[in-house]
Amino acid sequence: MKNLILKFKFFYRLYQKVIRRKRSEYDFIRYIFNQTGKVNVLDLCCGDSYVLNFINNNIENYIGVDNNENYLKESKLKYSKFKFINSNIENINKIEELGLTNIDFIFLNGAIHHLNDNVVENLLNFLNKKYPNAKYLTIDPVIYNNKFLNKIMIDFDRGDFIRDISKYQKLMKKFDSLITDDFFIMSFKLIFHYKNIDLEKIYKNWKNSYIN
């Protein structure tokens, strides 16, 4: 039932608003892109491309890839200048459009915890070969948040591969580093993997901007 409900944008966004506080990780994402200037973005498992509400002004070109046409249809209408591709992430090496565009920022928000280890490893191998100099940023929830309500919200998520920190570390070793932090109402812990970007410095500056 939850998979059926969350296939539709209205219910998915309602679900997100319930569990997120007003200052969500999207504020941090916007801050990151404010440091990059204009970039060509490949957004994998883009969903409804909600992130464009925060980073649109920092995008030169954008390709969103997802296998849910319900989400992509509205995005195509709202952001007609960008490209949206209906495809499974497992078939990324078969997407011809990717060979026609320069990509300098690869973004996976809430994607890795929907993918098994083999798919992730194949994906990273492809991306590292095709875009070795691109910036990478992935964001996913971490299991074992030590709070009963957190477990309920994670169980409601459609991702079948939500991992603990050590398993993410082992899987995402092709990325240079990681940051974990809480952005949700119930201390919902997220893990950030990144490459070719000084995320630690950006993160500290972002935190200080709220404190000051």
C-alpha cells in the first residue's frame, strides 16, 4: 500500500512535510550549490526534481533520471528547458543522451538506499569512468537511529537497502569522505558521501551561518 501511495507526488510531498522540519537538508543543498557557480547537473533517481526549487539559479544544464513517469511528467512541464529521462538506474550505461552533455555535478538524493550493493558498485564504476572530474554528492538515511519513532519513519520509507554507517562506508569507498548529521524533526540521521568537493568546509560554514 505504501509503495502505491508514494508513487504519486502529492502523497510523497505530504509525507516529506510531516517528517521534515522547516530547516531541512534542502537548505544545506542550496548552500552547497551557491558555492559552485553555474553547473551541469546529472540528478539520478530525481523523483519529482523537488531540489530544483532550491538550486534552479545555479544550474546551467540539468538531466534528471527516474523511472516514475508520474513524477517526470510534471517536471517536464514546469522545467521545460531541462531534460528528463524515464529510465531505471541499472541501465545508465544505455542512456545515449548522457554522451551528449558535459556533466560536472552528479547528485543522488535518497537514491542509494533504494539500490542493492551490486547496482551501486556498477553505478559508481560507470560514473567514475565517464565523469572522473565531476563533483559527486549522495544523501541517504542511516538505520539504527536509536529512537522508536525514527524506526517507524524509516520502515515507512520505500528503500529496501537502508544501511548502517559502516556498511555505507564499505559500499561507498570510491567516494572520498562522508558526513553524518541530523536534519529531521526526530533526529533522523543522514549520511553524505562526496567527491571533488570540500563538503566538510562548506558544511562548517553553513552551520556557522545559522549560529551567527
